[in-house]
Amino acid sequence: MTSTATTTLARYLGRELLEPLHLVTYMCDAPNEAMAAIGFDDGQYWPLYFAGRAAPLGQVPAAVVDAIFFNFAPGMAEEFYTGVWDVATPAEALAAREAGSVKALRGILGSLADSPAIARAADLALRLAFDAPLEGRPLYAGLRTIAVPTEPLARLWHAATLLREHRGDGHNAALVAAGINGQEAHVFAALDGGMTPRAYGRLDPLTDAQLEAVVAGLRERGLVGADDRFTALGRELKDRIEEQTDLAAAPAYASLTADELDQFIADLKPLAARIETVGYDALVA
């Protein structure tokens, strides 16, 4: 398999087929409700987010979470992560996050949640997840220390989460190597999605002046034009970052045989299609 084919496969499997299974954690109410059941205020989203996602790291300082998560507005980790372990332990947060995410998945997938494809895909995804390299991937490494669930749908969600964070750690490395900081990364994501930077929710904590300063810095570097769209140089850099992300993610899938790949895609495609058809909002109150 050529390098281009390998990286394209990593993007297809990681972004198109596995990531939708993981995104219920952030897009549905059930995980937040499960976190509320152990003491968090489900009217305050960001403490739930930081607690659930950072729990594999243990009770590390906010500065560590800020560095590993990389692309949040300055001060967000300090504000929203500080004190979360006064509410619950990391182990309790992990259990609640998993239970809520699996509940959300089950509600979206319906009868597909108990199909033989779930167990097959979970077993293979877990093998791939644990074959992936650890180097330079702190959040993925933390997740690797967590006990693997026994129930098939939970196993599949866990594997998808491992592979998602493996890819995410690699993406952060590509951004740092390209000289793009966390806030600039979100501007890039907004422009890539055809949105204005202000319309991109992750930039909400920035004031208008702070956001304009981020965009102005990208303009000065020739990456964003006066029309707040990518220049040719900016487009090339964004594409190169994504290619580097795919390249870093590719080793996780290197052990797939042709038959395994065909079966993996056949098992995962109906799940991703169901999520796309039903949508995450179907379970949001």
C-alpha cells in the first residue's frame, strides 16, 4: 500500500467511521446526565468536559491539562478544570462518561447496537488501538491504562475513543511543528468548515478584540486574507497539517489484512450511516 493510500485510509477509518462513535460523548445529553449523577452541574458544560476527558491523566494540575488539550482559550483549563476532583474522583468520572456515552450510542443505533458487527468491530478496533505507538501521545497513553469494558458496545466506544485521542495527540504535534497555536488552530478549523471565526464555538471565550488579534496575526503571516479566508499559503499549510496528522495516525491501522479491512469497513459503515441519519440531536432534550 502506498504512503498516500495508507494516510487516506487512516483518515477514512479514523475520521469517517470511528470518530462518529466517539463524538456522542460531546454531542449528546446522556454523558452529561451521567456526570451530573455523580455530582457535577450539568448546566455547566466545561467542568464536565474537562473532568471526563482529563480523567485518564489522574489528578494532574490544570497547567498539564492546558498543555495536553492545547487548543483552548487562555485560562479555560484553570477556570473549569480546577476543583473538578473535589466533586468526584477520576475513576468515577471515567465510569460516568463511559456509561453515558454507551447509553447515547445505544439510543442512536437502535437494533444495530446488539448486532454481531459490534463485537467484531470492537475486537478489531481494540487490537488496532493497542498496537498504535505511544510515543509523544500523552492523552492516548493515559487512556491505554484504563481497564477495557466487557460489553461489546462499550468496548467499541472505548476503542474509538483510544484511536480518536491517538489521532488528536498526533494532530497537536503537527500543529506545533507548523507553528500554529491553539487559538489559531480553531480559526483554521472554522475557515476550513466555511465558518467565520466568531461562529466557531470553541472561540467563544475570546473577546472580539482577542479574536481579532489572533486573526490579525494569521493575516500578518500571509495565511489569512483581508476577506478572512485562507490565502493560497494558508490553504497549503492547513492541508499539510492534515496530511501530517494522517501520517501520524496511519501506524495504528498498519496491521490490517485486506480481509480484516473489508470486514471492518462493512461492520462500521452502517453504524456511521445510522449516526449521520439519526443525528446526535435526536437524543438532546
